[in-house]
Amino acid sequence: GTSFNKAVEIYNATGAPVDLSAYTVELYSNGAAAPTASATLSGTLADGDAFVMAHGSASAAILAVADLTSSSVINFNGDDAVVLRDSSGVVDVIGQVGFDPGTEWGTGLASTQDNTIRRQPQICAGDTNATDPFDPALEWNGFALDTFEGLGSHTANCAAAVGQPLPLSEEFDNCTLAGWEIVSVDADA
């Protein structure tokens, strides 16, 4: 993948449609304690559906499933934290706000650099503590660079519970987070 093949996927397992206008996605670059970029979402996300936010210069395969593009927020590499927030606070986080791990969180395929990570199907709620230590191997499955198959959908083994937080799934080109799925991220980006 190239440095721009990045995406974050947000999955709705609440049991009801969700108004996304109450949600923002924030990027915390290089250990920043405050957001370096943010974007407000819009639209309605049906229960069991996924919302994909991609870099505007991502590959055609990623852009084909993107619901929103942002070249500022979806401009992360392995050491940047990404937060999903609503009016009540943090809904989910990938990484650790205010901490720079050097190059990545985790090791091997279950790391946030040059891999794709997807939240494990049994994880049914997001990490609402943005500053606690982050180990992707605890909740995420790791996949090789350029693993885009499945972007735009997520499998969860959770009973729907109205009012529960949206788990994230993030895909970066070269790195992936589950709950969020991250499709690989180029470390040089």
C-alpha cells in the first residue's frame, strides 16, 4: 500500500440506528494531548452497518466503500492515536492519547504500523479511556499490509443493546485497528 491507503471503519452494534452528527473522529499525532485534526460525522448509521472514513488520496478500492474522506484526520501512522467521541465523551480509541510509543503500539501483525487490524468479533464495547495503555493484541486481530477485504463490513458476536457505545473498526494501508479496522499505514507518511 501507499502512504495514503488509510481508513477508519465505525461499526454500529447498538440495536438501533445512530445519528452520526453527534460524533467526531479526532487524530492525536505523535503523542499530542490535544487533537491535531478532527472531523464531525453526518448521516445515520443503521444497526449492523459500518461507516468508512478514508484518506482522500486512498486507492480506488478503499474509496469505493468510503462514506467520508478526510486527508487531515485520516493521516495517521503507527504512533498516532485516533479517537471516536460523542457529546458524552470518548466512545473508543485506538492508541493512547498523550503518549508517543516511538513507532507503533503492539508487535507483529497485531501492531499499528504497516498492518491492518480489525476488532475481534467478541469485543462489544469501545475503550472509553483515551489515556490508558494500548495493546492491540488484547482486542484486535492483525493482518498483513494491504488487507482491504471486508472494509465496510464488520462481524460482531454481540447481542444488540440500545445505548451501548459504537465499537470502532479501523483500517489503514499498512496498519489496522479492530473495533476500528485500520487499513495499512505507511510509516513514512
